[in-house]
Amino acid sequence: MKIIYNSPEDFLTEKLWLIPTIRENTLELNENGTFEVVNNIPIIRSLATPSLSKTISRLIYLIKDKMVMFKKIEKANWLKNLFNYIHEKYFDKSNNNYYRAKKAWYRMIGDLFEDIKNWNFKKVRGKVISLLRVLSPILVFDVHNITKWNHTKTFVKFIEELTKNDIVVIIRCPIEAIDYAKKLFKNAKINTIAAVKYYAKHLGYYISNRVAKYLAEISKGNLNVIRLILIHSKKELKTLRDIKIPWLKILPKIVPKKYEKIVEIACELRKFKIKDIEKRVDLKLPTIYEYLNDLVDMGIISKTKIRKTIRFSIKLDREKLIKLLDKLPRKPILLLFTINNILEPIPRLEKFRVFE
């Protein structure tokens, strides 16, 4: 939920999103859910189950006391007369009769709960969509392991109906069920831009949507790469021009550890001879030769022979450097939705790679 609260406006760009999480982070049957307003955007979080009537009941329970939030009535359909009356009695300051508006509101809410109880679906559908179109919230539905549901069609159709009416829906489900959820909700996306912006904020950086998209692409969703780029960048990155990847600083961090010291010296000197390396590392000469030849093969440095002297120089080939970034241990963006400590240190190359 922190990613949603961090930049809810980034979820208004599409109508249906998926967010993977861990089972412990989803609502339980005895929890009511929440109603928050962030950046003037209502965010309603509720539990969804195979029982559509109970799912809708929980949703209406969260908005039953929020009459004052229903001010913009242009999109009202079924409840247009009610909203006109409430607007006249409450929002029009010349009348300002809160008691009458409140009485009409709760009468409608009571009728709606009665329709849900008797499952008068046509009325329920019309009233719920009318309420949500006026409120224009972000709806967040927590679901448990959706692969265990016996019936999913009614819930899927309900979500489709909401999105057709321009209501933004986010489905939070356990990470082990995310692939199944993708099959059910074919138009759903995972908001990597919002996730990268959230990650950057916790590292102490402000980045724009365009920068977040670029970082997600160049890193191929690897948080280790994003972190490595950000810690050598300005604190505020508004445009792509603001991103200047300092390869000479990054390079020693993205090679296998045994080459790190030599690469550090190489990046410092830019051009060097064997003896420049030998006097600054505690390695035997054959080992230095071997490592330098390895780095030449990797395309990190170039080697030239002038008369009897061998000279080396740093070679910044962007395509090869990007390939080196790809070899960093993977910490996928999806983990941002599930782990508690997102600021863990970057592991070395030799450590076990997770989520390959």
C-alpha cells in the first residue's frame, strides 16, 4: 500500500493494475479495510472474496459515512436525483441543510444494503457504479490465493464492469498467485514506474515518471542496478538529460570481486602500464597479466603494444557496460511490493542470485 500512497496519481494512467504482495499483508475476513484521501484522491482498500455480495457490502460499508466526499455529481446515473438533492441541501451554501441531506443519504445507503441482502443485482450494480463514478476513487481489492477460488467469473466480470465505467481498480494478491491473476485479468498491468519512484524516494532521490521508466528499462527491473545508478546521481532527476551514469565510478562495482581493485586503479589512471598496477596491488605479476587479459576479453580495457611496451587503457563501450549491469545479482522490482526492508545492501556477484 505504501507504493500506492506514495504516488496515487501514477495509478490514474490505467484502469486496472495488479500488485503482488505476501499473504500476511492482505486483509483478513474480520478487517474492515480503509478509506484514505491522498493528494485529493480517495483510496478505498477492501477485501474481495468469491462472494460478490459480501465484497460489495464491505465496499459500501467503507463509504457509507462519506457523504461529504460526493460533491462532483456530473457522472451520476442511477442516483442522479439523490445527488442533485444532496447538492441542493448541503453543498449549496444558500440552503446548507445538513440534516435533510444526511437523512436522504442514509435512506439510500439503507436501501442499497437491502438490495444487496436480497441480491437485486440490477439495482445493486446501478447504484454502486453511480456512487463510484461520482466519488472517482482508486479501488484496492485485497484477495487471498485466488487460485483456490471455486468461482472467479462473477468477480472478473464485476472488475471489468468497473473499469468500463472509468473506475481505477488495483488488485493486490499473494505473489504466488500473480501469474494466475494475469491470466484472469488480461488487461492488468504492474506499475513499475510507481515502484521505481517509491524506491528512489526511500533512497533520498526525487525522480520524474520519465526517469523512472528509463531506469526500469535500462535495469531490466533489477533494483540493484537502479540503486547503483542513483547513488552516483543528483538528488533530483527530472529529465533524461539529468541522468549521467558515471561509469568510471560504477565499473569497479559491477565486475567480479577479484578484478575490483585493478579496475579501480584503471578507472583512476585511464591509461597505464603493468608496473602502474603491480606497485599498487598485492598480486603476483602472472596473476596481474591474467586478470588484465581477462578484462581485455570482457571489453573493459584495451591493450596496445608500442615497440616493446604494452599499454592498457579504459574502454567505455556502453553496450558491453550494459551487459555487465545485466550480470549483477537480481533483485526484481516485484520485491518492492513484498519485502519490508527495501534498502538492503547490494550483494556481490559471487553471491547466490535470486529470482533469475
